[in-house]
Amino acid sequence: MTGSPRPDAGAGAGNGPGEVSAAVADAHRREWAFVLAATARVAGDLDLAEECVQDAYAAALTAWTRQGVPNNPGAWLTTAARRRAIDAKRRDRVLRAKLPLLIEPDPPVAASAPPGAGRAEEDEVIPDDRLRLIFTCCHPALAREAQVALTLRLVCGLTTVEIAQAFLVAEPTMAARVTRAKKKISAARIAYRVPAPAELPDRLDAVLTVVHLLYTTGHTAPGGDNLVRADLVDRAIGLARMLRTLMPDEREVAGLLALILLTDARRATRADPQGRLLLLEEQDRSQWDRALIAEGTALLPWALRGGRPGRFVLQAAIAALHAEAPSYALTDWPQIVAIYDVLLQVWSSPVVALNRAVAVAMAQGPAAGLAQLGELEAGGRLDAYRYLPAAKADLLRRLGRWEAAAQAYRDALALTDNAAEREFLTRRLTEVTGAPG
Amino acid sequence: MAEYMILICEDESAYATATPDVLQQVMEAHNRFSEQVAETGGKIIEGRALQPTSTATSIRGDVVTDGPFIETKEAIGGYYLVEARDLDHALQIGKLCPARFGGVEVRPIMVFG
């Protein structure tokens, strides 16, 4: 079989079919991004690269059953996929001429291949092109929703059906979104490269935003019945870890990973056994994942050093204060308000201002928080944001202003689709409407 | 290298009411733009300004109508056809392109065959 790679000293024949398919599935999860990124460089086209990588995974099932699972499945798959790409290009010169190639920078950007990140495979070192891949998927010339879809498809290897389900979008809609984005990459010649240092901060922010968006989408589904879409959450954590490995000197990358880990440490306590949403103050802190908290917190001292931290580091610092607090009441609220003040300077978002108002309410009392919310309401930028009336309702409830609280809960309900959140708001609404006087 | 069209989309009324001084500044900005493009390693293949949309004539089928195809506040008033390495380079050039009364749209030229 020409074109089929030689397995590097395999673990020996005799792997059962179950073992082999488990190994292929594992390699799919762990190695997809590496394999596709390396193949895209050779194929010069994302569609061709994807096709070759899918073929390589299919071929692995047969080959590994016969020859045993190779020691380095990623290298085996990469070689197989790259050979297919080279063959396809040789076979079909018309195809190569038709599709504008992804562009190789000249001279090559050294930053994309950190020392030791490449993989020795036979006598060739395959460069690690995963950063090129993710920066291409998250290029600012693509709409945010396209960036998200492409990242899941190309970096995580999810199918269009899976992505459509995760975002509650019809499959043809998602397929069209992915196709349009890929077409723009080739037609507009979006370069397959890591951005130059001058562009890096903005471009990296787009990548981190996409990963964070994946996390929050999985963490709180915008609609539907599952509060946590565990797979999206795991993918986001995987991406954040990957970026941390590939860009060890970027503080915001560490910040994003810390933020996700610290938030995810609370995953098991976000809902009760009936699936009802539990607020931070109601969560059983003894059930928070201490290992994740330790890992997230450990990233922060370094990330906070050297100039003003970015928005992900600051959000992670806030999450760390929550994670370390013995209880909601005993949280260091003044410190949290102080970090929000810095955060608002680097990221002037009304959502941040809303969260700051909640912290102010804890540090200085609900009336002070309510005053801040009033300013935000007057600003009008959060009109459709369900957490604004929800936060307002909560503060009014604490002040015993039942009627106003009930109205705010109704306003929040009108903006909320998520079943668990609706249940929570309805429960609170019942409480305040039944309250005396 | 690839070719991109930079479409300059601006508020025509701003030009109609502009002082000679402002128009002079616009001319100078475009002259400077030509030099800046060369400094980035790109190339202007062609650049033209269009007469305002009040001079446009639209044809659909056999029907000839006075005016532009679509009436909008901001209209294409000129273009540059440039050569750039890739989209990032084309966007870098697009950001340099003068368009004080609006903005620009960067479109890749279709390649056949």
C-alpha cells in the first residue's frame, strides 16, 4: 500500500477492535487540531485538509487493528493525512489551480513553532501549526459566530451537526455558516499564520473571546433544558489549556485558563439534584473542585505581575476571591469592587458595570447597589440583558420592596429562555408576591 | 500577491458642501496614500474618483432610470484596485485609505481558472 504510513514501532498487533476504536476516538479528541493544522499547511486548502484528515482517521481504524496502535498516534495520523494531501494535489492539478492557497508567510514566523513543540515523526519534525489554525479561524474579518463555528469544526473536530446542536441552530444554517466562512478564508486570502507582534494583542483577544464564549455557552446554555453542556465546556477547557501550552508568555492566556478553571470548579454545585439553578450564595462550597481552584489560582500571581493586567486576568482574580472565600457573606467584597474598578478601565462594558453593582451591594448594602443599577438602566445599553432586571429584583427583595421586586422578576422572566433560570426566577417571584405587606 | 478592490463609501453631501480647503486636504491625503501603499510593499494598480450619484443612470432590463441603483446616504465615490500579499495586508492598506466622510470596503478580486 503506497501512501500508507509505517507505524513507528507499534504497541504490537493484537489490539482488539474495542481497544482500537477507543484509541482512534482518543486520538480524535487529543490530536485533531495538530493533525489538521499540519495537513492544512501541506494541502494549502482547508476543505482538502479536512477531507484528508477524516480519511486518515478512517484508515487508522483498519491499520491499527492489523498492526497495532502506534506509539505516537498523532504523528501516524499526521503523516497519513499529509501524504493524502500531497497525493491529492499531485493527482488533481486543476483543483490546486482552482482554489486559492492558504498563504505561507515569508519568512516563516518562528513564533508559531515553539521549541520542542514539533513532533519528531520518522526523521522529519512536523511543525506545530495549531496556533496558525486557531488564529485563522478567529480572524477578525470573520463574524464572531463564524469564528466560533470554525473553531469547533477545525480546531476541535466537531461535526456540523454537533455544532448546530450546541448552538440551537438548524443544521443547514450551521453548515452554510461554516461553508461561507471557509469560502471567505480562501477567496479573501486570509493568511494561515500567527499574527505579527504589532497585531497580536487584538488578534489574541479575539481568540480568547471565542474560547470564553464557547465556555459560557456550554456553562449556561442560552435556551433548552441542560444547564451545563458538558462537552462544550470540556472543549473550551481543552482549548484554553492548549493555548496556555502554545503561548506560555501571554498573561491573558493564563488569565483565561484561570478564569475558566475557577468558574468550572463550581460546576457540580450550580444546580440542585432537581436541576434548579443555585446562586453563588446558595452553593455548597465544600463541593467545589479544590484541584481546579488550586490550578487556576496558581496561574494568577505571575499573570498579575508586570503592568496593568488584561480583562481575563482581572476576571480570574475576582473568581479566585470567590473561590477562596469561606462563604458568600465573608467574601472580600471591597477587594472585588476594587478589581471591578480596574476591570472597567480596561474593558468598559455595561455587563462589567452590572457585576460591579452587585459587588457594591454586598460591600456597601443593597441600596448602594440599587443606585448603581439605576444608572445602568438609564444608560439603556442593557435593555435586553436578562441579568439586569434579575439583579435589580434581588436587591429590591433584600430591601423588602416586594411589589417593585415582583415587577423586576417579571421583567427578567420576559427575557429568559433557559429552563433552569426561568424556574429560579419563578420561584423567587412566588416568594415575593406571597410576602407579607 | 492578490488583487483587492478598495471601495470608498462616503457621504456625498459632505463633499458638496466642503470648503476648497477641505477638498485640498482630501487631495493631499490621497496623494499621501499612494506613497504609504508603496511603503507597505503593496501596489496601487488603479485608482479613480467617480462623479456623484446625481449623475448616475441606472438600467434594468430595457428600462433606463435617472439616478443610482439604490439611493443611500453613503455611496461609492471612488475606488482603488490594489495588489496585496493577503487579506491582512489589504486591510492594512484599507485602513490607510482616506475616507473622512465614511469608510471603505475591501473586496477580493475573483480569480478564474
